[in-house]
Amino acid sequence: MNFLRGVMGGQSAGPQHTEAETIQKLCDRVASSTLLDDRRNAVRALKSLSKKYRLEVGIQAMEHLIHVLQTDRSDSEIIGYALDTLYNIISNDEEEEVDDVEEENSTRQSEDLGSQFTEIFIKQQENVTLLLSLLEEFDFHVRWPGVKLLTSLLKQLGPQVQQIILVSPMGVSRLMDLLADSREVIRNDGVLLLQALTRSNGAIQKIVAFENAFERLLDIISEEGNSDGGIVVEDCLILLQNLLKNNNSNQNFFKEGSYIQRMKPWFEVGDENSGWSAQKVTNLHLMLQLVRVLVSPTNPPGATSSCQKAMFQCGLLQQLCTILMATGVPADILTETINTVSEVIRGYQVNQDYFASVNAPSNPPRPAIVVLLMSMVNERQPFVLRCAVLYCFQCFLYKNQKGQGEIVSTLLPSTIDATGNSVSAGQLLCGGLFSTDSLSNWCAAVALAHALQENATQKEQLLRVQLATSIGNPPVSLLQQCTNILSQGSKIQTRVGLLMLLCTWLSNCPIAVTHFLHNSANVPFLTGQIAENLGEEEQLVQGLCALLLGISIYFNDNSLESYKKEKLKQLIEKRIGKENFIEKLGFISKHELYSRASQKPQPNFPSPEYMIFDHEFTKLVKELEGVITKAIYKSSEEDKKEEEVKKTLEQHDNIVTHYKNMIREQDLQLEELKQQVSTLKCQNEQLQTAVTQQVSQIQQHKDQYNLLKIQLGKDNQHQGSYSEGAQMNGVQPEEIGRLREEIEELKNNQELLQSKLTEKDSVIENLKSSQTSGTNEQSSAIVSARDSEQVAELKQELATLKSQLNSQSVEITKLQTEKQELLEKTEVFAKSVEVQGETETVIATKTTDVEGRLSALLQETKELKNEIKALSEERTAIKEQLDSSNSTIAILQTEKDKLELEITDSKKEQDDLLVLLADQDQKILSLKNKLKDLGHPVEEEDELESGDQEDEDDESEDPGKDLDHI
């Protein structure tokens, strides 16, 4: 504290002697009083003095106040006074008015005191931990001052306090509980505390996010009325930005938690008459910035595209487009909305297609793109709005070849509206390109360059565009008109824009280079511009002219005899000098605005005069500057070698392409064979299931037959005992009745057995049909072989069942014999016994009935035997069919072996092709290395393939035919 005492002694206007003594006495009372009331009153008095005599109270009382926090936690009132006093000492908030002259000095001194007292307080980390524990108290007079004090500490020395809280157990979790406090004052100040806590600290941001901060903050925003809410909504949005900006983990957590869907109600602004208060404008501005944080071009591409997809699916993009086309929206909100829509659609095809379909609410309806371009080329519109529209157009065309084609098609003769009732995007761009406003020229040139970015097809299509300059004069091409304006000496901004357009147009497009060189005035103009010694303002134009001439050399296909590569290089060496040419080319990347434009895709300039370079153009310069320098220094022999290497590469590429096509065809064949194998596997599983069912049914038949056999054996024994009993006891009628019942039961069992056999035969027929249908497949031999084994087992079981049925028939014959013997015994018994005439008549009648029934049973048994015989004949027929099926299976097995040999030969041939392909790749790699040594840029394989295709298309078309046609 010695340096603080020095500050105190050096002050010109210090406190009076009596007030200093008062502070000292109060500190002594806080330290020595035994009564709690005395200490409480002393702390309250220090609180009242702490604002006016901040330095003195801080020097003398801070240690005593910290001691109070440690020892008197049971009394919330004295704790609240102590926290308020510490807040007054540390905080830099000045409530007293000061003169304008003294304001700056007072503010600087206040900040110094705050940081010095904060450093003293956090020197002991236990003090911050003590403060965090006090925040767990629910008492308002403790929690609220504690929140304000901790917020002030974070504002003074944020990184140091953040580190202490981060290592404190449950430190961040305790602070998150403030958002759930029912008292709005504490909750709102808790939001401010978390703002200071999460600033520039990724570790704390992640902890806060995973403590359910997103859910709570979105609930608060919804409760406060979304964009119509007050400053609390603003504070919550700032906290959300702290958590999400440059934090990929939290952004992914926000998306995966479906919180993007909860952002849609923010942009339901209602009707235009509801009014736009300053707070609503601020809130909506922060909401739009939060959307941009999630889809920023600086984020990882995968994370950005997933957020763009979620915004389209939940309707957020549609809601933003509604605001974009609404009336009465403030200018700054409209500008930020355009920038937000730009980044939501940038590089994502689905969103770009939707934006192309949006129409403005006009009569007749116009596409939103056309309406925005009208604002961009209108010099009366605000500068920031025109920059936002240009950025939106660039994002719409970014990696969108479909959109590029649609824009270029509006310039072609076949699509221009002859009636003039509607204005197209292409007409607006041409109008801006040739207007008198240099900013419109630059914006239109850059926008048209983005329609050609990395799209050779549209570069060739744009060569067809013809412009009518004046009545009576023939039309000229767009390319020629751009060079005409360039040579007329317009403003620097206009010339820079046109040169960037021409460089983008001619790069990677030999046909466009040929058209450009076909005009004999272009090359002399460029060499004249480069060779002159002009001022610093013209150096940038000279550098761009050098770049354009270098592109005309590097992408020259030597189709014009007078402007071949070698002749152009000789011209540069004679009129400019190679060293001077390279020096002028380097003016571009050395310009002060070049590095600024290369940082971010968004054209963000403070004023129109700073609008010189486009972000995508800086990439092109970086790519071409080195290769053009090497191309200028190359000799004709090196160029010839390079051409030979290119031809060799083309030949090797053709060979590689041929082998690739062969491999693709073989892959397709293999896929077809795999599908066939999978189909046969499914059929095999079905057949195995059917066989399993048949085996289970046959087992059931066996079990039923065994039970029937046992029952028949018992019945025979029972009938023998009954016959003996009848002879002994004379109860023959009852025995005969039981015998009839047993015979009927035997009949029923025989019918049941017959039905089971019928079912078994139907299952065999199904198996036979499934085998017949499977013989048409090439790989069904294995399956049929397995089925044949199962069928052989089934035949064996059927033979066993047939033998069992024969044994049953023998047993039935024995039973009939026993019945006949019983009848004979009955007749003997009737003769030997003397009974009355009436009784004999009754017995004779009953005997006649039994005989009739027995004869009927015998007849039915004969019929059953005939049916069994028929079944045996059917089984014989099935056996013959199975034999024929087995022969078919053997034939299919032979075909399968042949097919496997063919597949093996195909695989060997494919391996030979792969070895040859590897040799070709090695040769190509060595040739590419030679090209790199020669300084020629070597494209990747996929690009070479596409380039070959484009070269073939170019060779098939005569460049002059298009012009003649037009």
C-alpha cells in the first residue's frame, strides 16, 4: 500500500484532517468492537464516505472489510454494507458531475485507482473465492452487491479474475444460478456479470454454454418480447455473441440443440405501422449479427453449411427475405439484413436457389435480385447499402454455376426482352458498367466478374453479347466495348474495375484471349500504358495492365500468327523490358488496399475512394503473379518442351481415362454379380426354412403314428380279455359294443393319418416348384444341392412311414381275425346255453347286427388299403421328379464352375490393368515434376479431366462462328 499512500500524499486537494481521523476511527471500531451493532454502524458510515473519499477509505478500510466478510457472514446487513463499500472503492462509476476541463484527468485517475484496488483485492485468491461463496446467499442485500462487485473486478482486471474463477471449484456454476433468480434486478446484473466473465475466454465460454446458458438466455429474450424488448434483450444478445463468436464448439452445440429454430420469432417484426424505436433497432441489429456469427465465412465450411441448412429448414431465411422486401424498414436494419441474407446463402445451393425465386411485392412482381441491383447502380442510394447489395450478389454467385448461367443468359440476344417491359439483371449490370458514376462502374464490373468466376462456359457465352452503341452504327461486343472505355482515359476507379473484369474473363479461357488479341489496338494500348512513367496514382493501373498482358501470354493458344506467345514476349522485351514489366506487375500486391481486401470477402470500405480491390480478385492475383513471371522469362525452347510435355500428359490422361472407364465397367459388373449372389442367398434361406418346416411336420407325423401304434396294441389286449370274460360271465352284448367302438376309433385314426399324408405331399410339391423356379439363376447350384440332400432325407423318412403303415395294416388284419374267432365263439356259446325263445331271438338279432357292422368295417379297411396304394404310386412319381431335378442341379453346378473360372480370369486381368495404371501414374508424376521444374503450374487429375473435356468442346466449335451468327 505504500504507493497508494504516495498517491494520497501527492494529491493537491486531499480530505480535511477531521475526515481522515473519522475514517481511521471507524476502521478501528470495525476492527476492535465486540458488539455487532457497533461494527455494523461503523461499516455503514464507511460506505457513506467511500464514494467521496474513495482513496482514503480504500487504503485504510479494505483489509477490515475483507475480515468482516470472513467473520460476520451470519449478519446479512453488515455483509451488504461491506460489499457496497468495496464496490464503491473498486468501481470507476462517477456519479458526481465534473467540469469539462477536469473530466479527462478525473477519469484517468479513477481508472488507475480502480485497477490498483482490484489488484490488491485479487492478490489473495481466497478473496475472490469468498466472494463467490457469498453469491450463494439468497438474501437480496448480500447477493446483489456481490454481483456488482464481481462485475467491477472483471471490468478492471478481466483475465486475472477469469483465471481465478476458472480454477475455483464450481465457480462458473455458481454464477450461472444468477440467471434463474426470480428477482429481475439480480438476473439482469447477472447477465452483465456473465458478459464480462465470458469476454475473450474460450474455456469459460464452453463451461457457460454447457451449463444450459443458451436455454436460459433464449427464455429471457422470449419473456421480454424478443425484438420489442428492452435493454435486457440487448444484454442477452451481447452475451450470446460472446459465447458463439469464434467458438466452433459452442456453435455446434447451439445448432445440435435446435436453438437456431428458436431464433425465427425474433424477426417477426409485424406491420410497418408498429414503429421502430431506438431499442428495437438495436436489438434487431444484434439479432442479425448473431445469425451472421453462425454462418460467417471464417467458420469451418462444414459447420457453416449445416447452420445454413437448419436456417432454411426452420424458415429463418424466408423470414429474413420478408424483412428484405418489406417497406418502412430503417436503412441500417435493411443493410444489415442484406448482409445477413448474403452469408446465409453463400456457397449453399439450396438457399441460393430459394433466394433466386424470391420476388419483390411490386406490380408486376420483380425478382429480388433485380430490385437489389437497381439499388446498387443507383448513385443516390447510401454507400453502405450499395456495398451490402454487391456482397449479396457475390454470395449468390459463389460456387453457384447455375446462378452464374442465369445471370449471363439475361445478356444473350435470344433471352433479351424485345418489348422492354421488364429490366433484367444483365441489363442493369451493363447499364452500371457504362454509366457516368465511377462507383457504379466498379460495382457492376466486379458483379459481372463474379458471374464468370471459375466458370469457363459462361466466359465463352459472354463473348456472344453484342451492344448497340448508337443508331446507325453496327453493334460491338461487350469485350470490345470494355476495352474502348478503358482506352478513353476514364476515372481510376472505373479503369480498375474494367481491368479486374477483363483479367477474370481472360484467365483460364484461351478463346477469350484470342478474341481480345484479335483487336489489333489492345496490345499496343497495354504496352503503352505499362511503358509510360506515370505518377503513383497510375501505378496501380499499370500493374493491372501488366497482369492483363501476362494473362494474354500465359493462356495464349497460339492461334493468332501475329500474337503468339513468343512474339508477345519479344514485344515486351523490346518496348518495356522484362525487369520493368515484372516491377510494374508487383505494384498490385504492394498496394496498401490490396492486403485489406484480401482479408474478408465482404466489401467493407469506409468511403467510395477506398473501393479499389475485390476479395476474389486478390486470390486471382496471388495465383497468377508467380506463373506469369516465370512465363515471361521462359525461352522458346522451354515453351516447346512444355507443349510436348502437355501433349504427352494428354496422351497419358487419355490412357488413364480409358482404364478408369474399364475399371468402372468392371465395378458395375461386380456389383450386379453381388446383387445376384445376395438374391440367391435369400432364396436359399427361404428354401431352408421350408425344409425345416417339412422336417418338423414329418416328426409330428412320426409321433402321431407311434401313439396310434401303442393305442392299437392296448386295444388288442383289451379285446382279448373281454372275449374271455364274455365266455366266462356270459356278457357278450357289452363286449361286442366295446369292440364296435374300438373299430370306429381305429377308423378315425386311419382317416387322420391319411389327411396328414396329404398335407405332407402338398409340402413336397411346394418344394419341388421352388426348386424348379430357382434353376434359372446362375448361382443356385449350391442351394439346389443342399435342397437335394434334404429331399433325400425326406424320401428316406417317407419310406419308413410307408413301412410303418404296412405294419399297421398287418395289425388290422390280425384284429379282424380275432373278431372272426370271437364271432365263432359267440355262436358256440349261443348253441350251448339254453335260454328262453324270446332271449334267443334277441341274441340272434344282435348277432346279425354285429356281423353287418363287421362286414362294413372290413369294406372300409379295404378302401383304406387302396388309398394307401395310390399314395405309394404318387410317392414313386415324386421320386422320379426328384431324380430329374438332381440331374438339372448337376448341370447348373457345371455352369457355376465355368462362371467362377471366368470371374477369376477377369480379376487377374483387372490386376494387370491396375499394375499398368500404376506405371502410367508414375510416369505422369515424373512429367509433372519436370513441368514444375520448368515453372509451369500443374493441375490435379480431376481438373485435367474437366480441362480435356473443355478443350475437346473448344476444338469442336469454331470461335468465329459465334460472332458470325450474332
